[in-house]
Amino acid sequence: MSAYPAGSTAVQLVVVGLGAPVLTGIMRQVRARLEGRVGPGIFQPWREMRKLAGKERIRPVGTTVIFGVAPLFLAATTLAMAAIVPVVTTASPLDRDGDLFAVVGLLLLGTVALALAGLDTGTGFGGMGASRQVTIAALVEPSILMAVFALSIPVHSSNLAAIVAAAAHRPESVATPASALAFAALAIVVVAETGRLPVDNPNTHLELTMIHEAMVLEYAGPQFALVEWASAMRLTVLLALLANLFVPIGISGAHSGPVGIVAGTLAVAAKVVVLAVGVAATEVFLAKLRLFRVPELLAGSFLLGLLAVTASYFLATPA
């Protein structure tokens, strides 16, 4: 393993790890401004996690080792995603492992770990949130596979770095009906997977609407800080993947050097912030869907992904 790919992977991890809470703070600030409020600063999530890290670690009576390990497992799978997904560069030493199916598997493993932790508490809220989250995950993961698979057909590879590199080499290949359908499908599932409106509301604690918040209701102190950090990183990684798949401008390649890494970092930061601001601004004008309507939305996302795959087969040109 050469120093450059290893260093680029380290940069990706640092950018995602440090920037994810700031991205959450930016989204909160955008929502506050559009709602006529001052809102907290963009570094408020970091201040909250620092405060939580200094509190006492509390474990509910009757829980098993699953409850204690789930936050670590969630953070570990998210960091693994940040390492293999082409966020800043396509020259990661884990490029061979950056397969579409590996990333979706890591995403699902983190979701299942948190759902098991919610069930482990034995509370009504935890079981309710876990049941809802697993139902959503069962619909989200196939949609992600379909949407990205549509982009992999012209490249003849399911490797994410290869897909992004091909799009960066030929930007005109992204401007196709298949790409537009895949973007719409992937945008919906990113919103669903990260618990944003209209699928879930990260700011609510009403028992009839909670999904993610219900699963983590029993966490406190450092463990809750770890869950919040991992959730912010998942949002950042998925938005970065969405941005680089469809707007691969500025991403660093295998021979870009340190200057390319810096340029790639700035480019992905700008693209992710634009997407995050768009998501936050849209949420102001949306209401949460009723729970039985969520599968209909995700089924529509799957249908868009299926149409994208069909269009890719008919319109694909040799890579």
C-alpha cells in the first residue's frame, strides 16, 4: 500500500468524522432561519456531543451486551463506509472492497445493530422504533441497489470508485434519462435511510411518529453521543455518494497528488453543503407522512430505480 492512497483514505475519514456534525449544524441553522428563528450555531452538535461525553454512562436494567455494543458497531460500519466510498478520491487502497453490495451491506448492518439495541431494552418505544426501522430498511436497500446498479451498467462494474471515475472522465454520460431516474430514486432513499422528512422527523419525540428516536431513547451520555455522531456521518457519506455519482466534478484521482486531495476535499464539501441546504430547506415545507404511506413512497423509489435500470440497458454505450 503506497503512502498516497493510505493518506487519501485518512483524509476521507477525517473529513467525514469532523465535518459530519458541522453539516448537521448547518442544516439546523438553515431550517431555523427559514422558520424565522435565530437557531443554534453550526458547531452546536459538537458542543452537545462534548457535553454528552462527559456525562455518566447509564445502562437500563435487563439489557444485554447488545445494547452496549450497538453504538460502537454503528460507528464502525459507518467509518468503514467512509473509507471505501469515493468521497474525496477514487484512489482508496480499499477500492477493491468499495463494491456497491459491500456498502449496502454495511449500511444494513448498522441499521440492524441499532434495531436490535432498541429491542434489547424491552420497552414499547424501542420495539416500535425497531419494527418501523426494519420495515423501512427492507424497502430502502433494494432501491439503493437498483439506483446505483443503473449507473453501473454502462461502466460494466459495480465498484463505486470505478463508476465515479468513469463519470468524471465522461461527464456527459451522467446527462441521461437513466441517470435522472436513478438520482430521483437515490434521493428518496437517502432521505428515508437518514430519517429525514417526510419519512421521519429527527426533531420530534411523539410516540406515534418516532422511528430513529424511539430506538435510541434509552441511550445517554457517551453512548448517545456516539449514536448521534454515527448518524451524522451516515448522512454525510450518503450525501457525498449522491453528489459524486451525479456531479463528479473535482474528485481526486489516482495521480492527483496532495493538491488534488485538497481540491477534492473542497469540492465534495461544497457539493454536500449544497445538497444538505436543499434538504433542510425542503423540510420546512413538508409534513411527515403517515406511517402506512411511507412504503408507498419507497415503492415508488424502487420503481424509479427499476426504470433507471431498464433505461440504462437500452441507452448504454460502451464505457
